[in-house]
Amino acid sequence: MKLVVMLGLIVAAPVLADEAQVALKEGEGKPLVEANCSMCHSLDYIQMNSTFLDRQGWEASVNKMIKVMGAPIRPDDVPLIVDYLNRNYGK
Amino acid sequence: MSFARRRFLVASAAGLALGGVRPFQALGADPALRTPGLPDGALDSARLDALPGKVPLIKRSWRPPNFETPVSYFEQAFTPNDAFFVRYHLASIPEVSAQQWRLQIAGDALDKPYELNLEQLRTSFEQVELNALCQCSGNRRGLSDPHVPGVQWGYGAMGNARWKGVRLKDVLARAGMKKEAVEVVFDGADGAVLDKTPDFVKSIPVWKALDDNTLLAFEMNGAPLPHWNGYPVRVIIPGWTATYWMKQVVSIQAVSQAYKGFWMATGYRIPKGKFPVVDRFTTQETEANTPITEMVVNSLITTPRNEQTFALLQPIEVKGLAWDGGYGIVSVDVSADAGRTWRTAELGTDLGRFSWRQWRFVIPAPRPGIHTIMARATNRAGCTQTQDLIFNPAGYHNNVMQRINIQVA
């Protein structure tokens, strides 16, 4: 429930500064991954979930974000994101 | 500018400014961060860091905040509030003041919906206190073999506390619950960043909602709940995993139809028939799976630590905790030879069937060499821990017996 909107409360976001410490590996597609994935969560979710997913596993994760969590990721960007994740954080 | 977009920009700007420098890298050596069996990326990305009002905990993710309690805190019977683990699914977490907080009690299976403020909740019903373990369904997920995606918890996504509050059944009774009620649905003040993300909403069967031990708690270990643990009020479902213990609860609905939101219909499900659990959640069951309910019997060795060394002829004290879904722990057995022989440990004070129970065992004078210490708890229902992982895709209910290796030299 979004009480923020209902009551105009202040949102506690002190962790936003800390998550800036997270540095993903350099590689093709990194800006795309940063821009899309960090909309909803810090990028350490990617690091934490490595290295045990294969390309299919990462594809399933990205698709879950789109289909279940409603992430507005452009269909054209999906393979590029999955490629980056698999290349840098894949099994 | 939308709320979501604004937060995103703040995050990116900060990322640019700091350039990903890792000031805590040296802490990688801290034993709390070296849980054997976690994925390499989870070990690398863990940090010891403090959320506001908390001591340094093991950071699994910054946003939403997921922070694990180091095992050293589990040497105490009650987990300090400022060391209690933090688990969120969604990143929009409002700071709720006691003055502004309101609880809606509604739903199609209630006659007289009403609203309570905090003072009314505290003073209109009998207050009760209860010791209960709060354990994330996915505690130890990071030890799953093969690994499964999700927050890669080690042993510390749990904590034991003394909760004070009022009974949910009393709050519901005032609203006149109809006989058609099948589930009670909880919603907290937190929300998603994107409108399309399913809000974190959970339901429990009506029989569990009417249980004397199911509480709406406003105190934890004699103090108000920490913000990160649900201030001002959270739901306490003793014996059941923490997914149902809604933090910052603002809405409770009694409903005549099973609640089918994502976090019930899809999330937090276990395969049917694989785990020795008693409590069923029949309105949510499908052919293949069912919502997770009570905790399985489990134990934790808090001391010695893995790879600790001991001098010859020195007795070694083994200590730990054991718990289950509320039937009660009847025994804990300890092995100092990798499970070949077992001896009975001494149980500590019984703090109530929903609390964990401390235990200890002394190994008189082990021979030189490497010894593997194991512990195995048994509950009143006759259930014990498993030797081999009962694999499930979400990594729930991991009660594999630990193996702690020590060296005597």
C-alpha cells in the first residue's frame, strides 16, 4: 500500500547513497543494465546472484522482472541485457 | 517527475560521484562475511554496514534493504532490536509516525468495518506478551545446492524476540466476523517503486488469524519496534515463517474468497508432500504446491565457529539454538565425529514453544586432528533435521544439519 501518496509521509531512503558503492563489471551493455535494473533495486542483486545462473537462468530472471514485476524494459533491450548478465555474471 | 524516476536519478548521480569505490573491501576478511557454501558473488558483495538505528549487519542488498544478523548475536537468547535482521521485497518504505498511523479493519467478511489509531489499539484490547522466533522463509537459501536465485541468505535471516501487543482475534471480533470468512489479508505501508509491481500483500487462513497467539505487536524486547522491523505495528504469526509477519501493517481484511495476489498465488510456495509440516493452508493449495506455513525443525551451532582451532586436552563447549514451528524442541543431539556417534545435549531454559531454545554440550578432550561437529534437533511431533537438502526452487525450509570443522592441535 502506498501510504506515501495517501498521507504524504516522508520516505526513508538512506540506503540510496550506500548503494552507489556497487560497481558492476565493465562490458558491453553495462549502461543498459544499470539504467533498467536500478529502477527498482540496487545492482548488488546481480552480484549476489552470481555465478550460478546460465544464460537461460538470467533470461528467466529478466523476464520475471518484466512480466511479474512490471519492469518497463524495451523488448529490443532484453537480449542485450541478458548477454551482459550472462557474460559477466553467468555460470 | 514521477516518484520512481526521481529515486532512480538520485541513485545514478550518487553512483557517478563515488565511482564505485569500495571502502569496506578490507572487511571481506570478517568471519561474519565468510559463510561457507554461499555463491561466490554473494560472498564478494556482502558488506558489514549499518542501516540508520542498527548496528553493522551483513548487507545482502541495499535497495530494498536486506540485512542479515551475524551469528555472534545468536549467543544471546533474545536478539537485540538493533541487530535484528531486515528483509524487504519492495523499495518504497515510508517512515510511519505513531500519530499518523491508522489501521483499517475491513473486508467483505466483516459486519462492521472500523479504524484504529495506535492509542486505541494499545488501550482497547487486552495486552499480551509472547516470545517468538521470526525466521525468513528463505533463511539459508544461499546454501542451496544447486543455488537458486533470490536473496542469498546465510544463517542469520532470523531473530528471537519478546513481542508485546494485542490478539488479532480480539481486533477482528469487534468488527463482527461473518462465518463466510476464509482468510485474513494483511497489507503494510510499504509499496513498490513502479505501479505495475504487485504490492506485498499476504493472507493467512482464518483459523490461524483466530489463534490466541497471533498478535498485532507494538513492542519488541520492551521497546517500540525499530523502523526496519515494522514500526509502529507488525503482525506476529508464531511458528510460521516471517513472510506472514506483515511490517507497518495498515490494513487487515477478512475475506470470503482466497486472496490471489502474486505473493500468495505464486510467491512463497513449496512443493506439496516434500516437507514434514502439519499446518495446511487449504484455500491456497493447488495440485502441485502450497504456501509455506510453519517452520521446520532446525538448529544452529553458534559456537565453536568453523575452522576454529583448540589446544590439546581442552574441553570444547558446543553451544547453539534449536527451534520448530511451535510443537516444542524435545532433544538436541550433538556429534563430534561427523555424524557417526551422537550424544544428547543439555537444553537451556524453555522460553516458550514459539521461541528458540538454547542448548550446550561439552566434548571432554578431543584427540588431535580435525573434527566435524554436527547438531540435530528433534521436536515433539517427532520431526528431525535432514541430512540431505530437500531441494525446492525457492530455497525454503533449509534444515540440513550443519557441519562445523574444528582443529585440535
